[in-house]
Amino acid sequence: MYGHASPASQSRSPPLYRASHDPNGPATLSTTVVHALADCLGVDVTDSRISLYDTVDPDALDALFRPRHDGSPRAGGTLTFVVEDHHVTVHGDGEILIEPPARR
């Protein structure tokens, strides 16, 4: 199952979106990020403008937060990058935060 993006704040600025990635689920982390971005941008996930390749290597992103070889989860760590002027922060625990440009 893909992560579910939801507003984290009810302020006047665009909401901070949160999504959750299940490392034991069928989707890769990069796929969950793309789906969360599509939700945040209000576009279809197949929209060609949603691409991580210009900012981060999706395979490297998946590998960075993949469980260890013994199956144990990675402890901590974050990675932040920008896609379509949205700041995306991925946490080692599977939390994904997307900050729209107007919030900055």
C-alpha cells in the first residue's frame, strides 16, 4: 500500500503533507514518494512532470533506507531534496514530509 498524504497543519499557508512508507509493503520508497508528491500537487501520478531523476536517483533513495541485510530497519537518518519547488524530507522510519513552496 502506498503512503497516505494528509495535511499536518490547518494554517493559512499550504499544508505540510505527511506520508508513510511501509518498508515491508509491495511499493518501493521512491514509488511512495512519487505518489505522495502527486497527491500534494493535485495531479495524476502518471503525470510526466513528477520525476525524481532530476533531483535524486530513485534506486539510491530506495537503497539508502532499505532494511539491512539481516532484515532489521535502518536506524534514523533523513534526506531532503526538492522536486517541483516542494521540499521533500524522507526519514529512516518511513515518514515522508512534503513542504509546498509557499510555506518557506
